[in-house]
Amino acid sequence: MTMNFNYLEIPLLLKGMMPAGIFKPMLYVGPTFNFLLSADVKEHSEQVGFPTRDTTISVPDSTRNNFEFGLALGAGTTINAGPGAIIFDVRYTFGFTSIPKLTASDKASGQKEEDVDMKTGTLAIMIGYQLKFYIL
């Protein structure tokens, strides 16, 4: 079984740079605001003598949070190269909001929020090229 959650992430990051020759290391930190675009569960079933089946089920809105708050921490560097710079960047985002939410029937059956606590964590690695140009 595979659970797929697609988010639109809007980070608000504070970035600090230390110019040191051709290398310019940077650190950044800040909150992220994540909006759930889609959520589904994919199940792959294989049984001897039966055809293989893939089933996709959409996760109902009533069982999941559509907004998530997180914190991003990252580091990187830029290296001067020609008219621009090569950028290396690594970021990890910690999700603070639990993805599933309990329904009234779940609470009535004795389930607690901490029993279904599931949060996201995202590792992002970026390599790019930044063009530098000036407007007079």
C-alpha cells in the first residue's frame, strides 16, 4: 500500500549569507504553509491464479487535514561561474500538523489523536544556475 499526498508549499524563509571569495555559504530557516492538493491510497494486489490488480482510492476530506504548518531548515552555497553562479542547496522541512484527523465516530470508539499521529518530513536537494543581470 502506498499513500500519496501532494502539497503546494509556500515557504517564508530568512536567509543569511557569508561572502567568502568565490564561495558564498548560506543558511536559512523559516515557516512553511502547505496546502493539500490531493490525497490517495494505491494498493497493489498479487495472488497466485488471479490477475494482478492496482486499486487507487481517494482519501475523504473528513479524515484528513487540508492545511499543514511546518519549519524549514537549510544550507547551501553559491559558486561564481561565468556571468552567474552555480547553486547547491539542501533543505529539510519538518511538518507539525498531523495528517489524519479523527472523526466523531473515531473519538466515540476511544481513539486518541496521538494514536493516529502522522506528520510529513521532506528532504529537498537543489542544484541550479543563477544568472546575474543588472537593470540600470
